[in-house]
Amino acid sequence: MSEQRQTKRDYYEVLGVPRDADLGQIKKAYRRLARQLHPDVNSNDPECEEKFKEATEAYEVLCDPEKRRLYDAYGHEGLRRGAGGAGGFGFDDFPGFGDLFESLFNSAFGGSPFGTTFTTARAEGPARGDDLAVELELTLEEAALGVDKEVVFTAHGVCPKCEGLGTPTMDSIKTCPDCSGRGRVRVVRRTMLGQFIQTGVCERCDGQGIVIGKPCPHCQGEGRLLMERKLTVHIPAGIDSGQRIRVSGKGGAGQRRAQSGDLYVRIRVAPHEHFERRGDDLYSQVDLTMCQAALGAVLTVPTLDGEAEVEFSPGTQPGETKILRGKGVPRLNGHGRGDHYLSVRVLIPRDLDENQRNLLREFDESCGLEHYQARSEGVLHRLRTFFTG
């Protein structure tokens, strides 16, 4: 082997280019030689295959700036390893080689002979954990004011026996012998252009680059198990139904200490007994008796912050709205709050006895229309309707 290395021809001489040739000149020279020397084109000349390999080796070195620098400085001995001239070649070995060859033979033969993309072989590693979604029901108060809630779900968790390693001991983790830890294997296939190397996922290690000699009996080497999980999630004030909270890294555990997935908590707010939420505003109804509406009153009403006293002026009409500024839902971005709208409903007495009816008639006659004329006909009509039942 050392004698072969000593008798190697100069790479510039092989390609027929000067030592100061640029990349374009080198590629052009190699295209020319590839057409002339390929074994499938010169099957009757046994020397063409070796010349073709020699040209390919020269091209690979001179197209790589670092390799070319070493070669120019120290010659063949300056290269720590051969450039692939001792056997078949593959696109994984030569940076930019696939693009060059595809371009070359597209023009030479009217189409690309390659049906597979060739990529650098790298281990895929243990699988990342799954992203998960759970639904969490909140009361309106919890959603509006914020709360810490516990969610319970079933998902992969770290194996407690091997602590996610997949084996009781680190000594049993070995580099996969089939792919040498790359996670991918190379398969040589023949085409009209000669031997090409195609890469694929290593079946023995499933692309992970390692094999486990003694898998954990509890998780069978996965490093994770399906289990019931509990997690306390902070719910920010102002969240609403349909919105989601992402909790990074709290989804399914990854395989053998790989990255965990994310947990998405979808919010559903339960209906409220008193309040209706519309965006950041709250709506509720307050009942006044007919006399309270006519005379005015101070009532205690429920709000998001607890009970509050609200004053209603004399002559309050059915359907009027009282607005409590800043008493609605805190905005999710933290800037201010919505409002609370109180819609007035006037209660009309039922099942009056004769004496009560007479008193109302006397009251109605004593008021006269002038007490109603300040209101619209629609309000007057509603009031008369209330009085007559």
C-alpha cells in the first residue's frame, strides 16, 4: 500500500489543469474525463475503471479547499486518508459531487439517472417525546382572576427504575456495530455509471447509533413508561374558552433521556350562574321592585370582586343599564379590565288582593300622565302593560 501511495500521480497532472486552476477549471476538466473514462462507456478497456477512480480522487481533493491546501503543501503524504480511490464511491463521500454529477449527466444523457437523494449519514438518536393536549375546565372566576390548577393525564414518563437511561448500567450501551454509530448504513448499488453508495436508516439500531446489551426490564430499554401524570399549571388572569396554554417540555417523555414533548392545555370555561362574559366585559341582571324602580334604591349586587352596593336613581326604567367601570375581566395582556354591565329588570307584583288593587288604582289616578310623559311612548307602554298584568 505504501508503494502505491508513493507512485500516485500528481492530482493536477491527472486532471490536466495548472496548479493555480480555479474551481471552474477543475470541474470542467473532470466533466471531460468522466465522459471519456467511465467504465460503462469503455467496457472494452480494463484500464479505464482505474483511471476513472484516479480522476475522481483527484477531483475530490482539489475541490475541497482544506484538502487542496494540505496537498499543495505536503503532497500525498499530507493527506491523512485516501480520497476514496481504492474502491467504489458514493455521494456521501464527496461534497457537492451529487450536484455536479446530476448536472453533468442531465445535459449529457437528457435526464438524471438518480432517483434517490444522497445525504450525509448521521445518527437520528432516541425519539423525542410526544406533544400532548388536555382540556381543563375552569369557573368564570378562575379564568378571569387566574389560578394554579392541577391537570391529570396519561402519558409517557421517565422510567423510575433506570431513570430514563434504558439500561441499569452505562456499560451496556454500545456503539451499533452495523452502522458504527452513524445511525445509517451504506448500500452499494450498480447503475450505468458504475457503483454508487446509497444511505438508509440502520435497521439494527433504528437509526439511533447505539444498541443496549442489557435493556431495563421495567421499560424494555425505552427509558420511559406510560403512566398517570400530574402537573400544576398556572392559569393567567383573563384567559377565555378555546385558548391554549403551552407548557414546554412537560409532554410525553423522550426515549432514553431525549427531549420531552410539550403539553398544551386547552381552556373551557363553565357557564356561570349570574354572569355572562363577552370578551373582557361582564353582563348580569339586577331585579328592582316596581316601587324601588320608581323611588330609587341602593342594592347589594354580586360582582367579580365580591358583593358591591350599587345606587339606582328614582324613575329607573326596565331595560336600563348600569355600568360598573373597571369591574369586568382583567385583560390577558395585563393592561386594565373590562366593564360590568347591569341590566335592570323591574318586578311587577302578582296575585294582589282587592285592597292592593284599589291602592294601585288610586296611585295611578293620582299620578296622571305627566309623570310618564318625560319617558318615551315605548317605556310608557311597557309600564302600563306591567300594571295591567
